[in-house]
Amino acid sequence: MLPPFDRLVTTHGARVLRVCRSVAGPDEADDAWSETFLAALRAYPRLDPAADTEAWLVTIAYRKSIDVHRRAAVRAIPVEELPEIGDASLDPAAIVAAPGGGIWAAVAALPPRQRQAVAYHYLGGLTHVAIADLVDGTAASVRRACADGIANLRRQGVALADPSSSTPMGDSSPMGGSSLMTSEGEPR
């Protein structure tokens, strides 16, 4: 028998929010989180009682975050004056880094496979084997993508806090902000 749905929200809400923030960014994360739990609530009565609810919610969160991010990308943004063609402010890297910056821009800049692996493992708290099932890969390829993603983040100046901590990314906040620091040891 499935536990009450509100228990899932309480248990996995912070983890789902971290996944949403890593994929959709800090501006759209709340919308993605809400859509995740609305979709999960609709599908919950049909869920197999033996299913891994955490992996199920993280998968929904990842997909809803992509949807929200895509919708936000096509919204028109009013401007005083249209930019010239070839304007540096239209560079995708500049656009990603401008609003939120920090870890979210660094994760967004990772190649898709590394971004998935890092988001699912470090922000979603899933094992390499569970991630491999989600992305149709092997545990070894997911482990490699995680390692490469973390190496890329460190090259960008993002360092992880104490890896022996009991929570994902070594933090105690639901947003994962306190565990990430610049290479100088300052919080991002």
C-alpha cells in the first residue's frame, strides 16, 4: 500500500527542489517543483507500491524542469531597444550566468550527460545504479559522468564542502547553497 501523498512531499520536497534548481535554474525552480508534485499527485494512484518513489519523483522533477525551462526560453522579454546582430549579450553563456550565477550557471554549463549525472547523484541523492536505470546507461558510465562533471565544476572554481557529510552536497539547507564554495573557500 502506498503511503499518503503528503508524506512524499515532506520527505522528498527539498531533494526535488534541488533537482529543479539544477535543471531549470533558480528563477523557474518553484514552478517546476509545483508542476512536479501536481503531475505526481495525478499519477500517484496508478503507481506500483513496490516502486522507488524517490527515483520516480526525481525523474518527474527533471522532466518538468526541462519543460518549464523550455517555456521560459520562448517567452518574449520586452526591451527598450533591440540589440544589434552579433551582440555579445546574446551569447548563451552570458545569458545563463547573468541572472543567478554561481553554482546554477556552472551546472547549466556542463554537457548534458554530466549535468544529468551530477544533478541526479549529488542534488537528487540517487545511486549510480538508479541513475543508470533512468538514463539507460551503465553504473560505470554514470560514475564517470559524475566524476567528469565534478572535475569540470572544480575547474570553474566551484568546490564541494566536506564529502563525508550525511546530506547530498554536504549541506544542511534545502537549496544546497551552503556547501558550495569558491576555490578561495568563500560561499557562492
